[in-house]
Amino acid sequence: MESDGDFPSTGDVGRRATAVRDITIEAAADFELAIAAAERAGPSPNVHPRVHEAMIEAMRSELAVLREQLDDL
């Protein structure tokens, strides 16, 4: 009996998992670069230093989530 398309084949699942992992790795690298750039640049003149630090902390938090997701893949 042929598949009716409701379920992905094993190969499709593996390719999708690899794609998700690659995208997550890329996103984590982007966050690392963004955090480093924000730390170097400091706050803009119209941004309070505490807001700037909160934005950096939010990026660090998202990076931690991405790393946890990578550990689970």
C-alpha cells in the first residue's frame, strides 16, 4: 500500500531535522555576533543604558534557548 502523503518518509524527517539544526546553528551564531556588537557599541544616545543592557540580556536568553534546542537535536 502506498503512502497517502499524510506521513513524511523517514528520509524526509531526517532532512528536515538536519535543516532545523542548520537554521538553529545559524541563528545562534547571529545572536552571538549581535551580542558582541551591542556590547562593543554601547547604548545609542537616545537609549537608556539599562534598556540597552536589558536588550543584551534578552539576546543572551534567546541564545541560551537556541543552545538548549541544539542539545536536544
